[in-house]
Amino acid sequence: MGKRIITAAITGAIHTPTMSPYLPITPKRIADESVRVWEAGAAVAHIHVRDPETGQPSSSLDLFREVITEVKDRCDIILCLSTGGGAGMTTEERVAVVREFKPELASLNFGSLNFALFPAVSQYEEFKFAWEHQHLSISEDAIFPNTFKTLREFSGFFKENKTKPELEIYDVGMLNNLAFMIQQGHIKKPVSLQFVMGILGGIPPTMENLMFLHQTARQTIGDFVWSVCAAGRHQMRMCTTSLLMGGNVRVGLEDNLYV
Ligand code: KMH
Ligand code: ZN
């Protein structure tokens, strides 16, 4: 069965500071946690950055630079920079990290979805920062846009900069998108898939659905490297299932606040 790849998604753009005092916010904390996961055995750190004062997800290249420089000075963990970014960022802002830093790996979200976080609003009586309530509530009526044009353009930037895409698959139809983009020559095999399960708006986090995703990927794409992450309490169960099936795992405070 060999070794498994552990990706640690350090902070993401979903959770907000009110939800956990442990959510890394400053570039220094994000870098420190990336080094700590490397020491603990993770091979990849998936990186987003946040405004150091408020914790709001940011696309600032200066903040990314601070994190990347500090991490690369201290260890050789592979960095997977996010091109998913956060709510409200333009596609140009999201892909800028690939053009600027030419990372070894970066995420490439393989379809559009209504990435819904709004049910979390009712779980908190008050929020630490003003932006948090709106960040969660607007997701009821917002699409995370990853159109075929965006996929084509992003794929071009990845190729130009020799960055390997980690393909984020939130539902089975996105494998159909991927088969098409491979067939058109925009994405090169072998591909690396990250099945993201349990996002409201995407595929439910069940064992049967993971088998369905896996089997559909086999049928439509052939061989692939794959990993699983899941939202919130589903993370541990779905990551365990992935390991049992021979897959890799993604953990970290981006997707859940515990593992
Ligand atoms: N936040 C995850 C559910 C990205 O950064 O490109 C998916 C993700 C997207 O990690
Ligand atoms: Zn991410």
C-alpha cells in the first residue's frame, strides 16, 4: 500500500475567528503551523492567507510572500497555494498566486457551485468581527464561479508556470468537466484529485458516494492520484475511508476545526 500523502489545509477561507481561537490568522502563525505539520509528517501544506488584523480571507500577494518565504526557509514541505481564494474575490485575484510564485502545486476548483456556509450563522449569538456575519450569510445566494472559460484560462496559467494542479472535485459532475478538459488537451495526465465532500451545495459525505466518485473517475479518466477531505465532523470518517480504500487525506482547520 506504500506511504500516504497527508495534506494539511492550515486556515482556509471558510471558518471565521469567532469559531475557533486556534484558527491561524497572521502570516507568522500560518507559517509556523505549516512547519509544525511538516514536523508531524505532512507532505503538503495548503495555503490561504488572511488579513492579520481581522482574519478576513485575503488575496494579498505580500501576505502569501511572507508565508512562503518563512516556510521555505524552515522546511521543504510542498506548498499547495489556493486559487479558490475566498468569497467575493475575482478570478484574476485568485490565480495571481500561480503567476507570481510558480508554486509546485496549487488548487484548481473544477466546477461552479453554491458553496453554502449560511446555516452556520444561527450557531453564533455574536461575532468577533463585523465581516463574519456577512461572509456566512451571503453564501445563501452566491455562486463560487469556475466556468469552463475559467478552467481553460487557469489551466493555461498552470501550464505556463509549471504548477501542478490539485483538482478540487465537489461533486460527480466535475469529473465530467475534467474528462472534457483532458480530452481538449487543457489538463495533462496524470491528474491529482482532491474529493471535497460534505459541502452544502456539493456531494454528501457517505462511503457510497466516495466509491461512486472513485469509480466514476476510473471510468472517465483512468489512473489518478487522489485524496479526500470532508466538511466538519465528517472529516475523520471520510479520511479514514479514503485510507482504507488506498487514497490520501487532507486534514487541517480549513475543512474542520478538530482534525
Ligand atoms: N475550502 C475547501 C472546501 C481552494 O482553496 O481552492 C476547498 C478548497 C478550495 O480548498
Ligand atoms: Zn483551500
